[in-house]
Amino acid sequence: MMKGFLKRKVDCPSSECETFMLKILVIDRCHFTRTGIEALLNHSGRFSSSFLVSGINNLLLAKEHILQWKPHLVIADYG
């Protein structure tokens, strides 16, 4: 699923498509999982897109963060 999302063409919100970054929000209670996913996405040269990754561990704060930040992808593990 992630592979298909990353290959999909994203409409650029402005005329500066080269500087457009995908916003990804990671929601997980475990600090190590959150930081690991953030590091994997930020430091991997395997993706053609640029990412802005944010991690959060509180569902109530996550709702507000989603409404204000409007990420392109939300990865959540709260089981």
C-alpha cells in the first residue's frame, strides 16, 4: 500500500512542484516505533518524493494535529 501511495502523482498545491513535500503523520504509543519509522522515511534514498514526517503519541492531540496540519498520509498503530 505504501509503495502505491509513493508512486502516485500528487497534485501540486502551487506552481513550485519541485519543492512540494508529502506530509506524513505517525501515530503510535511506542517512542521507538515512531522514531524508527520517521528515521526510515526521512533518511531513505529509495523514495523519489520528499517527506515531512511528524510523530505523535496521543490520539486526542493527533485529531487536532490532523485537522490543522492536513497530512497526506497517516500511519497509526494504537492496538
